[in-house]
Amino acid sequence: MGKKLKKGEKGAVTNYITRTQAIKKLQISLAAFRRLCILKGIYPREPKNKKKVGKGSTKPQTYYYRKDIQFLLHEPVLQKLREQKVFARRLTRAISKKEYALAKNLEEMKPEYTLDHIIKERYPSFIDALRDVDDALSMVFLFATLPTDDKIANEHVRTCQRLSAEFQHYVLTSRSLRKTFLSIKGIYYQAEIMGQEITWIVPYQFSQNVPTNVDFRVMATFLELYETLLGFVNFKLYSDANLVYPPKVDQQRDEGAAGLGAYVIESTQGQDLLSDLARKEGVSVAGTKADKKKVKQSEKRLKSLGEKISAIASAENDDNEEDLDDAATAAPSDDTETDLPQSLAPATTDEESVPTLQTFAQASTTLTQFQNLFRGCVFYLSREVPRYSLEFVIRAFGGEVGWPSTSGAFSPFSEDDPRITHQIVDRPPVSVDAQAPNAKGVQGEVKRYDKREYLQPQWVYDCVNARRLVKSEGYRQGETLPPHLSPFVVAREGEYVPEVVGMEVDEVEENDAEGEEDEVEIAVADEEEEEEEEEEKDEEEEEASIDSSDEEALHQAELQAEAAGLTFSEFQQQKKKQQKSNSKKAPVAKESAAEKQAREERELAKMMMNKKDKHLYNKIQFGKKRKEEAADKLRQKKAALKQSSGGVKKGRRGA
Amino acid sequence: MAPSTATKTKKSAQPSRKGKKAWRKNTDVGDVEEQLDELRNEVRLGGKIHEKTDDQLFFTDKTGDAELRKKRQNRPLRIEEILKPQSAFDGIRSRPTASSSKSAPPTSIGKVREVSKTIANKIEDLAKRKREEGLGPGSTRALKRRRLDEKKAELKKAKGGFDLWDVEDTTQANDDGYLEPVAVKQVKKPKLPVDRPTAIQAVEITHAGTSYNPTFEDHQAALQVAIDVELAKEKSKAETAKKMSYPAELDELDDETFFDDSEDEEDDLIAEEDIDGGRETDGAMSEAEDGRSHVKPVVSESRKTRAQRNKEARNDQKRREELKAKEEKKLAKQLNRLSELKKQVTKEETARQKKLEEKAKAEAEAAATLTRRVGPHEFKAAPMEIQLTEELADTLRELKPEGNLFQDRFLSLQKRSLIETRVPVSKRLKYKRKEMESHDYKRFK
């Protein structure tokens, strides 16, 4: 017979440790223990069998893994925390004894810990850190908007403001902003950095108060960690983009509430990047002889890059090319170099087809176009619009921003600048009566310029989400805005996707948009029906090609049909049918052999199901059908509306 | 003289001296002649030495050798040699003493002048005061300032002042230059299972209906979500209230039925039966008919004969044998199609394994989105941020933000189980409040 085992020496009991035990083992206070756990990323565990772990008691307790606590024992921060405890004791004693000189000396010797090693340990690679930066960004942006009070030190708020501004600057120089969403909670942003989608939320200004039921010490500890993390992430991002970190802060501008303009972003070659970008309007960069030489060399290199680059470049307008030359020496982060790797993501999600050079080039050009959405647009923000957000979004897509002196100093241009193309306003237009001569004294300041669009701020966000400049109808001053849709919603199969108003500029573009819809559908389709869907898509393509009466197109369609495995007779039948129902897309097209087989197989599978499964399956199918019907209804409604509105327009034209 | 020559001749082997010629040839006279030469030399230098007296030959040296004296004077003492440090390095001093601090080299350039002790002290005081006031580079204040600046710079650097992911330095160089650089052994992070809900995003995107300017459908859908949550809460609350409430049916019950003794009831019944009297037998019959009686009906059966028993036993035996034979046959058959069976078994096993794996995967996925309770308190999500239709703003300017991001972030941490859920505890009074009656009013005049 073996040695008799005592209770609590083997099994689950040995794996866990209660919080009280852990604190005793580490010899620190509860508050310090909490702080250490947060910093090291150690969190409480719930044992599977509480009774076994609690030695018979099921008292509600917090448990940790014993090994985790053992790991904490080696932490240098632990020692520092203990030292801080002693320090606090000595300081209070000195102060209570009124030995102020001693207290001052002590204060200078305060033991402080650093967290760089913890960051390295928790995020061994930069990508790991980027994946976890969402939380850090949200926290830092939140604290940057808070007022300083007894709970939050001024230093923390300043640091958060600096870090958030630095990150925003990186996003706008690398042009990596992708989505924005104005919710009632705050503003969501999504950027794509190094292939990682980074989402963060920024509160509306002056709306945050510190609630009483939030443990502030916990938040402050997280903030401490996240400040360090974001500092290192910013450093890495800046240095990878050949920018100087930390960027210089123009004290005067900062105090004058110049916002993002207070930071001087420089490339490592010592050139001020942002001012270069701002100066692209006609004014050439005043450089030294050496600089000019460099420019010439880079120009030569650019020209010799071959067809591939020229194909990309030709799609961009002249303005773009000029800028390329301008920024050739300044920044590799500007256009050419950063675009190529980023373009991979949309290209792969598009279709399952084999990626060719052409598709890559196309994807990259579309991305470049999106990134320079507001290029050439000059915005003037009225005082009632949120400048902190609009300035960031507009500049992140290549636009220029000015603002009145009431919302901050150091605006690059004034309101009467002739270059301004858009003025963002968010107040009701002055009525005709108010503009009558007796009221002119009051309203005299509001001067309207003819050559500008007066738009509401939602237009900017909707442009970004639609990835193109949407029509300004519905967004003008005083008009009722179309709904602001969330760009984060992914449409499921068969769902109705409402288009953003102003998306369809021409008939051609409308078709385009519909094509996109189909693609979305395909992307989210179930794997089972993938084949079927493809088949459908093929057919649709055929239909589109038949629509055009061109002979060449017809031939092409025939060839495609052959490739798809259709016989000529079938093709002819389809063509006839197509001609019969000319404009209307046939929802129930004649099913192909493969489709038929698939349907039969599905029916067979259904027959083989047991009663319970069959019931469930029928339920699911019923739900799907109902949804589709609802979506169809909406589509029909829209089509009818469009027709009627088109008729009205025509009528107007006629009259 | 003679003995010396004798020893010499003795030493050397003597050659033959037979005959006059040989004698002359082989007799060595060299040493005689040498002696004679020496004598002649002595005569030439002032007389034969052995004829002189001791006084003439020796004198007492009273001055000594100057060279030697010189050498002796500069030679260190043996004891000093022993006490001299053998290493080029300084020894360990526990703390600066008066003697050690004095040995600092003089800083003033030029001629060292001797001054009186009082003046020296005065100068020392002055210098000390100046040092403390922070004048001059080596002053304590300047040193302190520098130290503080260095500390501050180091702290700043550790908050994002270098490329953290580019440093690949696990060795630590020793400053003394003696030992080779040693790789510092890193403490390994224990590999423990991650049982947090990892699928929950750090920044969860809100419902599309919570846009500041939503579509009607989205807004209705969002409202529905919020309503569903509230309804579920209401329902659970009502259920608990119902469980906890005093049931109304209890009031409807009679006191008699509730509190009367059952024995009394039985007695009453018996009394009634007694009154009936003649119906007793009928009652018993009816009981039997109802099948409520507890007595088993007796089945009359005659005993089995020996022959019957034997027959049964035989039959049993036969049946058993048949069964066994059947089993054996089946086994033989199965043995024949062993490979087939094996295939079938493995197929079944893999199917089961696959099913199990799928189940485990589904469970893991579900667990990754579910916030479980850690610690004494359950996680309680904040109510969804939503605005009613009349609250919705027409423009961005008129928007009234809903919810608090501070709370949102805090609850998100709890939701992802990064921290345990806690309930704010109000401060309790340490001592019980004691009520006293003041007697001041009695003394009022």
C-alpha cells in the first residue's frame, strides 16, 4: 500500500490559489496586487469544480492559477511596488513631522518602475501589439478629452493628448483611414495598418463625465500600460514610415488650439512633410541645390520604372503626378510605396479568381483613388461643426482644412480664400426675412460665396464610407439629411442593401453599384451554395453582354457560355428568353444541368433527414424565403420610385 | 712551501724518472719558479710579506663603504614590503573616513602654500557653502539636478523612446571586464490555457440603429433589441416576485381542513361506518373489485411432479446448448469477416471522434463569446445605448450623445474577463452610533 495522501496535495487544488493567498505570498497590498495583475495581464480564473478547489467549500472567491502567481514573483515591478510602499510610509512620516526638507528630498528619490519589458513580454512581435492596440487607442482618446481634476493628473491628460495626436498624424500621413461611423455613443474610426484592421472609438467633445461607479484606480493602471504600449507602437510606426519620432510640438500653435497643426511631422531626411503636402498648390519646394539634384534623380528613376508603374500612374490625374514629384524626396509614405502592399487585401477578398497583374494594378489604383478622395478639395469648417473629427477625416483623405478663429488659431487660410470648394456648416440657413435690410446689421457677418458648396458634416463621413464623393443633394445646408449608415454592417445573403443617396451619378455607375451588390452577396454566401451562385453570376454576365447589341460582345458571350458548359441550343434559348423579357432581369431563369442536379441532391438529402432535422431545415428555409421576399419587395418599391422620379425629371426637362 | 708542492705532486700521476735525462725531463719545477717569481715581485714592491709585522700589513676601517651606505639608505623596509598592496586595485573601504577624504589630491593649481589652521578652516567653510548653494560644476545641487534629469530621461525613454521590437540583446555585459558576457536567463511565462472570452472584440461596434441619423428599419431593429433585453429582465423579475410572494390559495383554504387532526377524521369515519352497520361486507367487496386491496390474490396450484421438473430441466439444458451453438456459429462467421468488421469499427470510431471534435470546437467557440463569472459577482452589462424616435437629432449639431464611454470601457474590460467584476462598497461606520441625551437643557437659566 502506498503512502497515504493528505487532502489538498494533489489535483485541482494545487493548480489554483485564492486571491488572499496570492497576496500573502507576494507580500503586497491588495491594490498593488490588482495593479500588478493588470500590468502583467494575469486575470482571475474560474475553477471547473469549486468544491474540489475550495477544499469542500463553495464560497464565492476569486481564484488565480498558482503558476501565474509564481511567475509574478520574478517581476521587477513587484520589488518596485514594495519600495513604493516604504517610500509612501517615509514620506507621510516626514510630512507629519513637518520635516519638509526631508520630504522634498524623499520626493526626488521616489522609486518608479518602467513597463517596457512587460510590453515586450506581452507582445513579442509588433503585429501582436498592433492587434491589441484597439483598446489602448480607445482608452487614450477617451482620456485625452477629459478635464483634469483630482482623479486624473494633468500629466496623464497631456500624454494622452500627445499620443492620440501622434497616432492621428500617422494615420493621415500614411492615408490608412478606411471607415468612419457617427453613432450616438461616439465616433468610430477604422484604419488599416500593416494589414491589420484597427478600430477605435472617440467620444464627442465635452460629453464625458467620470461616473462614480467606475473604479478609477483600475482604469488608471490600464491607462499606464496603454500609454507605454502606444508610445512604442507610435515610435515603430513613425520609424517604419521614415518619420521623426517624437514629432516636434509648436508650443505657440498648441496653445492657440491649432489642433493637429501643432505637430511638426518631419521625415528622417529633415523635411517638413506636412507643410510640403500643404504647399502642393503651385508653390514649389524651395530646396537647396543638392535637394534639386535628388529630385531630378528620383524623377529619372520614376520614369524608368516601366509599364507597370506607368499604368498605375496614368490612372491618376496630373495633380497626383505633380505631387509624386514633390514628395519623391520627402516621403516614401506618400503614395507609391505604401500602396502596393495594402492593395493586396481588397484584391484577395474580391473574388476567388486567379490574381493577375492587371487586377493588382486595378485594385491599387482604386485604393489610391480612395486614399486621395478629397484631393483638390478645400474645406472651410464653420464654427459649429466638430473640427477635432472633421479635420482628421478630411486630411486623412488628402483634403485641406481651414477654420475660423473662434474655433482655433493658425488656420491655413481664411474664409474669403478663393480656393475653398466646400464649406461645412451645420446651422439652419438664414431665412429670407432675416436677410431683409432691417436685419442686415445682425446677419451681416454671414456672407455666402457663390462658388462653394455649403454642406452638412455628414457628407464628409458618407463620402468616406461610400468610397467616393457622393452627390451633394440632400446634404446642402438646411436640407433633410439621408440616413447615416453604419459601414461596419456586412450584408448577409439575400438582404437588401440600401444605396447611399447620391451614389448613382450616372446610369453606368448605377449598374456598377448593382454589380458590387452581387459581389457582396457572393462573398457572404454559404459554401454549399457557392457553386450555384457562381453559375448565376455567369449567367448574369452573359445577360449583361447580350444586352449590348454589339456583335463582338455577342461572340464573347457565346464563348463564355461554352466555357461554362452550356450547349449552343441552351444558349440560344436563353438568348430568346432574354430578348423577350428585355430590361427585366429574369429571377427564375431556366436552371442548368448542374443546378438541377444540385437541387435534386438537396431534395434527396431532405428526404433522408429525420423528422426533427427536417422540421428545423424547413424552418430555416422559411425564414430565408421570408427575408428574400421582404428584400424583393423593397427592391421593387425602389425601382418603381426611380421610374416615377425619372419620369418627373424627363417631364421637367420637356417643360 | 714544501707541503703545498708535495700535495700537488701527489695529486698528479707521477711519470717515470729513471735516468738523468728522464729525471730532468719529467720533474715539474713550474711551481718552484712561480714561488720564486712571486718572491721577487714582493721584493720589488717593498719587501717580503712574510717578514713584515701585522701592523705593517693591516689597518682598522673606521669610515666604511660610501656606495654601500647609499644603497642601504634607499632600500625599503621588509615590513613595508609586506604591507604594500599586492593588487593594482584599491581595497574595499566601508565608508569614507577623515583620513581617506584628506588624501584627495589638491585641486588648486600652483604653489601649495601653508596656512594656519584657522584660515584653512575658514576657506573650507566658504567652499562648502558655495558648493551647497549650487555654484560651480561639482556642487551637490548640480550633481543632484543631473541625477534627476538622467532619471527623468530614462523614464521617458521607457515610455516609447526606442524601437522595442528591434532590440535583440539577452546578454548582459559585465562592467569589470574580467568575466565574459553572460546570457541572462529569462523567466519563462507559464503556458496556461486561455479561458477568457477571446472572441469578444475590444471595441465592439454598436448596432447600426444607433447611428446618429439611422434608417427607420435599423432604428426599429435596435429598439427591438433594447426592448427584448428589458422584457427578459422584467420577466425574470416577475418570476422571482411570484416565487417569493405569499400564494393567495392559502387564504382560501379552511382552517378546519388545514389544522384538524387526521386521527379524528378517521374516528369519525369509523363512527359513520358503525352507524351503517350492515353495509360492512359490501364495502369490503367493493374494495376488492376496485383492486385497491393490498392482499395478493391466492392462486391455487398443484405441486409439480418429479417428472415435470426433470423435463423442465432437460428443456432448459437443451435451450442453453442451442444458444451456445448459435453463439459459436456467429463467432465463427464473424471471424471469417474479421477484416470487414475491423474496417467497420474504425469507421465508426473515426465518425465518433469527428463528432466529438466538432462538438468540442463548437463549445470552444461558444465559450469564446460568453462572459462567465469570475469571482463573487456576476457580470452585469450596461443597458444598450439607444434614443427614442423623438429624441433623435436632425443634425450633428443637435446630437445629444448617449451613454458614457468611460463606463463602456470599464465594462468592456469586465466583459472580456480581464478584470473581475466588482461591486462598489460603501464605507460602513466603524462603530455603532450611540444616542445620548444631553442634560444641558436642565442647566438652562
